[in-house]
Amino acid sequence: MAVAFAGCAGLIGFGLYLQHALGLEPCPLCILQRYAFVAAGLVGLVAALHGPGSRAGQRAYAVLLAVMALAGLGVAARQVWLQHNPPPVAECGPGLEYMIEAFPLTQLLPALFQGSGDCAKVVWTFLGLSIPEWSLACFLGLAGLGVLAFLRAAPSQA
């Protein structure tokens, strides 16, 4: 689980580098993906520090890691879809902070997942993949790590 924490910390650090050193402003879906990386990283950190001796504890952390990764994977998949199928009129929506303050939760969540013109723009690539595509791959890896940790904690069948 320490690997999950280290990976998530590295990804958050790289995201902050892209934002502050290169000037790439994150869209609302990017920010949600950051939250998912932070949540998955915190699960990994707590699991590593706690070091549960019981199989039930190990499984609980593994499931939590997989759930956080799957939540982020869903957000990243939505943004990848928006990038490959941009809206006909790319409208830039309000920022995430304004949306959180101005809208009730029942209106906020659907608005976030609709995305905006900012969410559909590809502003940076590495090896031909955009930031959300890399996030998707990383969330898939984290989910796989959670599944692997769950299976390793399972009692052996003799």
C-alpha cells in the first residue's frame, strides 16, 4: 500500500508542476481526478502506517483503494470521452470553486460531469496520450493494485 501512496503523491506533485511551472490550469474534471488521487493516496498511507495484521483489515484497505481508484477512473473516462467527442460548441463553464459555492449538490454533480469546453481541450501530451488518458491508466493500475492486495490477503486454499 505504500506503493499506492508514493505513486499518488508523485502524480499529485506532477500535476502541481504542470499547473504552477507550466501554467496549465486544471478544469473541474481534472480537479476531481486530483481529489481521487489524494483519497487513494491517503488510503495507501493509512494502510502502510497501520499495517493491519488481520486479513479482514488488509481486505478493507484493498477495497477502499479499489473504490477510490474506480471513482477516479470514472471521472477520467468521462474526460477522455469528452476529449474524443468534444461538444459542438465548446463553452467554458464556471470554475469549480464558484460552482461549489453557487449550486446545491443535486445540481453541482451533474454539471461537473457534463464537463465544459475546458475539459474537452487537450493541452498537453506525453507519448501521444493526454493528461486524462494518463490518469485513466494510473487509476486502472491503482484499481489493479487494490484487487491484487485483496487477493493476496485472501486465505490460502490448501
